Amino acid sequence: MADAPSPALSPEETGVDGLSQFGARVREFRKARGLTQHQLAETAGIDRKTINRIENTRYSPTLTNVFAIADALEIPANKLL
């Protein structure tokens, strides 16, 4: 007997939607503080390309990066999640 096909994973299950929301929140808070990606990256101790990739949902940040970005934006990390 063949196994039933697995259903497609939802955005919630894959985390893609969460990454999009995280990236959008980073961009929103960064712009609200008048920071460029370069300025945020420098303050957070992260490469500017990484900030760009996070904002554009091409990179899943490490927990260390999440806290570094939150600290640089002077907000609690949970506001980005």
C-alpha cells in the first residue's frame, strides 16, 4: 500500500511568513529611527549585506543577530518577532 502524499507545508510551518514579518519589522524600526542599513549594521556589529538579506527575506538570522539588531534599534527583541 502506497503512503498518502504529504500535504504542502503552510507558511507558518515553513517559517517563511515569519521571516517576511521579521524583515519588515526590522526595516520599519530602522527607518523610523532614520538609520541606513549600513548604520544599523555597524551599530549591531553585523555585515550590511546581512541586514539587507534579513530585510528581504533571504536570510534567517541567528538568535545572536536578533538580539544584536534589537539592541541597536533600542527595542526589546520580542517587538521584532
